[in-house]
Amino acid sequence: MPTDLRLFGIRHHSPGSAASLVAALEDFRPDIVLLECPADAEAALATATNPELVPPVALLVYNPKQQGQASFLPFAEFSPEWQAVHWCAKNGAHVRCMDLPMALRFAFGNEELGMKNEELAVPEVVAAEGSEAQQEEPADPNSSFFIPNSSLSEAPSVASDPVAYIARLAGYTDSEQWWETHLEHAPGNANTFAVVLDLMTALREELHRPETEETPLREAFMRETLRATLAQGYARVAVVCGAWHAPVLQADLLKKEDKARLKGLKKVPTETTWIPWTYERLSFSSGYGAGVLSPAWYELLFTQPRAHVLTHWMVRATRLLRGQDVDASSAHAIEGVRLAAALAAVRGLALPGIGELQEAAVAILGGGYAEPLALVQKELVIGVKLGEVPAGLPATPLQQDLAQQQKTLRLKPEATPKDLDLDLRQPTQLERSHLLHRLRLLAIKWGEPEEVAGKSGTFHELWRLEWEPEMALSVIEAGRWGNTVVAAAAARAIARAAEATALEAVSTLLEEALRADLGPAIPALVARLETIGADTRDVTHLLAALPPLAQVLRYGNVRRTDTQQVAQVVQQLVPRLCIGLPAACTGLDYEAAKALLARLEATHQAIRLLQHNAHEADWYAALAAVQRNPTSNGLLAGAASRLLFDAQQTDSDATARALGLALAPAQPTDYATAWIEGFLRGSGLLLIHHRELFDLLDHWLGELNEDTFREIVPLLRRAFTDFSLPERRQILEIASTDQAASATPETEDFDWERGAQVLPGLRELLGV
């Protein structure tokens, strides 16, 4: 008996194609369905019917020996392939994947792997060899057959979008809108596929569109799979593929050429797993466009009766805006539906699309402004849905361990950003902190630490959590370091330390490891720190290394970590940097001194944080040496004087003498100016509460000639830049009071009108 073969050319992730395909399969009742999906994903695709597997999800096919070679194949509930697999499961039909295996594609070595530019839309997203799939990139206009006008300055070319040719002939500037109008709004019609097949056949004959080198390989493999299936004697065979490929999938076409083309192709090993996906990643707004402009809208189109779609969408938009305290009522929703229907009628559309709904929402709910509807765009057009993958499906050991910890610690991955406030005194919350820090060491940045405001930084951490689908690939890549999160993070930390050559890098890594409670890695990191520290002579590197270690020692007890080894390193580090600091502060220009000053101030805070008397004594002695040394850079000498004064290591008289020496006539003006900038850095309270210092500075400024004063005004302004506005006002009041007090009988012949001319310059100096 001859085989009955039907070709169903679909648009991937299309609710109209999905509904039409289900109707066609019900009518045809095939014995086997051939899907345009990589053949090595067939075993995993068979598990798509697991009820706990909730779309959107993606099949991740990757090379276990080189995880950078990976391909994502996303599926949504409205994807025709997803519906085909479920129809087969319900009706006892077989499913076979017929596309070129990823094992061959990865070996093919094309950097533009995948199905890009080759069909009506793309079900897969491919990370090329050596790329970091988790990195967000701008949407590639070639990643989908359909390109929204809003994303490009020019209309798509016929080469990148063949349907644009038909759309322009029909008077449409947007091929997406043409497809929506003539094909998407007629779901459940099996005749649609005959129309699409004729259309694609005509387009392929008319356009002679250039193909990538991989396309003939894929089509040859699909034809070979079709021939093998027909040879097995199935009575009814259905082929579900991208519409562009449908015309060439004929069993009697290019038999010899296909065998020759596929002969001798190299392979690489592949493995497959399911991962959660998001609607954002299906849309063009993400870095991985999959041909879906409005996933949330498409889901509504597929799941709701067409007669109720408009009402459902507008009611949801109204409810969403009302939750944001926007004036939106039932009357607004009714008028919005009416306006969308009127727009569709004016434009000759059978059913309003998402464009008409958005325009109506802007006019009725937004009062003519699109900005208030940004949340509607995010949740009801694109969507914030994250799929779910059950634990029982195939996964790497590291994936399983991470999933178990997420479940135990009640940290469910979510696609929307979420704030997490952790109290490290609570065991469970401390374990959450450890997990997030371990993942960051593995370059899986599920959580971003944020500044803690209003709470003690010792006991609290604030995180911003947002799970992105590409992190699943990062988890797989991290699996080469270990089978559990703690083992992988420890191994990765040790490897990074071995690669590091700077003391600062290792000390920062040690701080991160202790925050992550990586006990197995600590000895190796400390040993590496000691090795590099012994060879480090540059004081700037020693200064940079101390603050992270001080944080570890100060807050280690809160995290219940053993910091004894770190204390030994600090014990050796502090005397060395104190001895070398005075010499490091000499012979520097302004820019070099400014860079060193930032590290000097951080080290000062670290020393005070340690609360170690011997370390503080050594440090203050080093600062005093910097202050006294006439060859020290003025900026650093002034800063050293300020730090000593703030730490109550020098009194007002000694500080006044230091200021007087710095402002002495014998000193170069640029040295004195830099000294003042370092001395006044950060706050003007010294001048406000210590009058003798104010008078010394005032006298020095008064003695400058006019040309010198004009020259150094821009330099002096840097010293006052960080002063608060109240501090500037108080300083100006002190100066004004001094001027008024100087109006004594002995100075009646003083020219006050001329003297008042200095006030604009003084105001400019103070920034008031």
C-alpha cells in the first residue's frame, strides 16, 4: 500500500500554526511525525510529555568536551512542535527528529551555527564555539525571518526575509504584519498548509535566495531521514518543518547528491538536557531572538477563544495598571476593546492584533502617552514567565546538586528581579549567602550583591536575584570543576589563584572564598598569597591586598569561618607595607599620587578595622614619616597629616605647625596647593572647628599676588569639591565675619569697596 505523505510547513512559535497543525493532525491521523529538530535531541524530546515539564523550556544540546559549543531549542506552549509531540503521545503516533544532528553541526565549525535566516522563524539559538552564551548581546536582525520595524532603521531585505517580497506586493511594509493578517488570524484551518507550501514553492523559484553552506546539508539529511522512514512502511507520514524547507523535502529529489554530501562528515559527542526558558528570551528584546515579538500575547491567542481574546487582554492590562495606582476602570477596558476593534475595521483586519490593542491602550489607559504602559508591554506583550523542569529528567551532577540546594534553601529561580535580604546570624540564610557567593565564583551571577542601607553590614547582605536561561549553560560549563557546587567553586578558586600574579587578585579571591565558606580551598589560597607576597616589593600591591584581608578578619566570625591562616598573612604584610610606604610616596606626579592616595585611605580604614595595637602603631609611624619627609608628594603629605589628626595621633598645635610649614613662602605653590587638597580631602570641618588652621590658610591666600592666586584657583577648587553645601556656607560666614570684625577705628581708612572685590573670587573658590 503506498504511503500517504503530508507536508506541514509551519512558522515556529506561532499560535496560528500550532492550532492549524493540531487540526490537520486530527484530520490526517498520521502513524509517524517527522519534526525539524536535531536528530540527537530525539531521546530528550520524548520526555516533553512529562506533566511537570512546564513551558517555556528549551532543549540544550552541547558538546560535553567543549561546553562552549551549545545549542538552545526553545519551546512554548504555542509552539507547533510542542503541540505535535503532545498530539503524538495522546494518539499513539511515533515522533522522529529529522534535522541534521548537532554532533555534525558542531564539527562543521561554522560560527553561524543553527537555522538562522533559513525559515519563517527560528526555534533554536546557538552559542558558537568559544562564546559565552550567558552574555547578553544586541538582537541580531538575522536571527529571525521576521524583523519588527521598531528594531531596524530600514525594512528587511528580500535576502534576509523572503516573505517581505510577497508582503510588499500586497502593499505591506512589514512582513510580520502581513503574516499576522492573512495566516495567523485563521487558526485551525488545515488548508493553510497547502497555501503556505504553494507560497514557499513560488518564492524559492522566484527569488533564488542565497543559502548558507550548512543549509544544503540540513535539507539533505532531512530527505535521507524521510526516505528511511518511508522505507519502513508507515501508512501515513506527516512532516512538520519550517515553511521555507517544505518544498524541497521530497523523497525522490537529489538522492545521489544527498548521499555524497553527507558522506564522511565528522562528528563530536553531544549531550542533551532540558532547561527553563523565559518569554523574554523568545522575544526580540532579548539577545537571543527566536522569532517571537510578543510571547505573552501569543499564549493568550492560543489558550483563549478568539471571541474573548480582546476582552481578556484589555481586562488584564486594566487590572495591572490599577495595581500600580493608575486610574483604570472597567469603563476604560470596554472603550479600549471598542477602539481596538474599530482600528482593525478601518485597516481591513479580520481581528485586531497586538498593535491595535497597544494603540488602544495608549489612547484610553495611558491618556495618549506610552510611558505609563511600560509594565503592560513587559508583562502582557513580552511576558515574564519562566518555565519549570522537573528533577527527574537527565541532568549533569552539578545541575542536580544546584537544583537540590535551591529546593532545600527555598531559593526558586525566577525570571523577574527579586530582592533578598539575608540575616547572616540565621543558619539557613547564611547557607543561602554561601550558595550565592559560590555561584559567583563559578561565573554564575544569579545574584548581585548590593549596598546595605540602614542595617549593619556585619550581619546583613542584600542581593538582587534574577535567573536567566543561559545560566543553565554556565552551570554545565562549571561542571568540569566538580560535581557539587562547593567542590566546583573550590576547584575554580584554586585554579584562579594559581593563574593570578598580583597580590591584590589573590587577596580578593581569598575574601570571596571565605564569604562562600570554601574550606577546602583556603589553605591553597593562603599558600599562594604567601608565595606572591614574599616576592612582592611594590608597596602599591601590598596596600591593595590588605583591605580584603581585613574584611575577612573583621567579619569572619559572623560567617563562622576560621581566619587564623589569614591572620598570619596579615601579620607579615602590615610591617612590610609600613616600612615601604614613606619611600613609595616620593617622586610622584599628581596623577600617580592621586591613585596611591585611594589605596592609602583604604588601607588606613583596614588598619583601624583590625583593631590591632601593634599594626596601628606601625601604620601611624609610617604616616608620620610621609608627613615629615620633604620629598613626599604634597597631596600624600597633606593626606597623611589629616589622617593622623583624625586618628588623634597629633594635636591641633602640631597640625597647625605642619600646615604652616607646607604653606611657608619657601614652598612651591603647586606643592602647597596639593598639600591643601590632601589635607582638606573629604570634609571642611577642620577649618570650621579649628580656627587656627583657618587663619593659617586665610593668611597664606592673602599673601599671594594676584597672578598666582588666579593660577591656583582651579587647583584649590578641587580641595573644596567634596565639601557639603552647609560646610561651604559656614566657611563663607567665617570669612565674612572676619571682614566685618576688621572694621575697627584703626582701619577706618581701609578701602572697603575695593576689598569687596575679593568676595566673588572667594565664592568661586568655595563653590557657593
